[in-house]
Amino acid sequence: MVSVNLEAKKTVDQMIENAEELNIVVSKLENGSTVIDCGVNVSGSFKAGELYTKVCLGGLAEVGISIPGDLSENFAIPSVKIKTNFPSISTLGAQKAGWSVSVGDFFALGSGPARALALKPAETYKEIGYKDDANIAILTLEADKLPGADVADSIALDCNVSAENVFLLVAPTSSLVGSIQIAGRVVENGTYKMLEFLKFDVNKVKYAAGIAPIAPVDPDGLKAMGKTNDAVLFGGRTYYYIESEEGDDIKSLAEQLPSSSSEGYGKPFYDVFKEAEFDFYKIDKGMFAPAEVVINDLRTGEMFRGGAVNVELLMKSFGL
């Protein structure tokens, strides 16, 4: 079976080789682990964000940036485009932010292929029937500071690899690379909701594509989290190609999948988060989904559509 860590390593090597032109910095920790700063103490770049997103997806997707991406007749903004022939593995087996990395005073949301070694969380890998067995571990960290050797050692232990074979890519939400990689979760938001909320077998999703606008960079971490989430919730468009079985209600799936089907829909995420007293667990998680969904049923040839891009809410979130 394909290895998300070995596939992602090809992109990591490209980033290391071209670090200067990507405006990123590569360093070695005392234990031999590699840290790639993509936005903590550096500016990053569009290309760095593109490559970072591909690493998140385990190297199993094409990632590009459309400049501009038209959302309406009078509103266009650079957007991230995703295409994958391995939807469940690339999004849920790698890209999902399923690892809370907490070591000492360091905390980060961990995404990327190393999760498939440590099985974070195990239930996801049982559902999609996947596990990696590579001897290298690559993890992307959404954090405001760089990890030390203690963090890398902990990750190496969980992944059962040597510390010198650990590669950690870091970007805060409040950075260009952070904005890009979160927009790049547009397909994953849909597969996650399919599996976790709608209990649909995501292994039936054979191909997927999506596009979402890149949120403006905001130095305030909380506001950046709101804008980057809204980029997908109000501006994300996804396309799923599903090999259905008799009894599957694909029409209903398309109607229930978009963010607009959730009770919490209707306000910018920052406003919702603030009303919940910044307690993530009080928020309706069903809202974390693309704005618009189109599904092609490969068995019947039918197509179904649900939701729609909400330019008004998106512009309100972005302060336009």
C-alpha cells in the first residue's frame, strides 16, 4: 500500500533544497530531527504554502493556487485548488488535524503523514483501513513557536522511528502558509463530516477535488482562526466522485454535507467562537464543512448538489 510518509518526503526534500527562495528556514535539532520553519520567524511564500499543504496531504494530491479565484461577479481572491485520487487516505489518513501534540510548554495541532504511524486517532485508521509502516515520520504543526528536541523525541517514540528521521514543518494560523494550508483542507472538511457525522463509508469516495479562497493574513491568532475557517465554510467548493451501493442516499448526503446544513451556520466563525466564550466544545462541529458540494454517483451517473458559496458572509468575515 502507498506510504504517505514516503510520498510526502519527496515534497519535504524539495522544500529543503529550495528553502531560500521559498522564504523558509531549515534547521537541525541536537537529536538530529529536522525542523522547517514556514511562518514562525520567517515570512514564507505562496509556493511554500502550496508545498506545505501537499505534505499535509501525504503527497497524495495535486495542490495549486489560482490567482484569482472568482467567487462572484464582483469578488475574486487567490484560492487553493486540491485534486486527489486517494481521498480517504490523503485527507483523513494524513491531513486531518488529529494529533494534539503537547510536550512541556509546547502545544500544537498535528497534521500530516506521521499520524498514520502513531495512529492518531486509532478509530480513524480503523474506519479507512490504513496504516503506514515507513521508517520516517513527517508532521506539520500549527503552532506559534518552534518545537525543541523533547517534542521531536516524543513524536519519534510514538511513531516508532529514530529521532533523526523526524521532520517537523511549522506554521502559525496567523501566517501566509497557515492561511493557505487551512484553505487546502476544503476536501478534508467534507470527508471528515461524511465519516464522523453522517456515518458514510468514505472508502466509497474514489476521487475528490476542491477549491477555497485564501483568507487574509491576520496577526491576531483568534481572528486568523476565524477567517481561515470561514474561507472553507463560506467559500469552499468540493467535488466528490462516489462509487455508491444500493441503498445509499447520495442526494441526501449532498444536502446534509455543506456547512449551511448545520444549526450553527449564519455568522462568521469568530463571532460564533466569541459567543461560546472561546470554548471550542460548545460549537456545533457540523458547521466545519465546505460551502458547496457536488457529488457524482459513479454507479448511476447521477449528480447531486448541496449548499452554495456565501459571498456576503465571507466578505463580512474578511472585513470587506
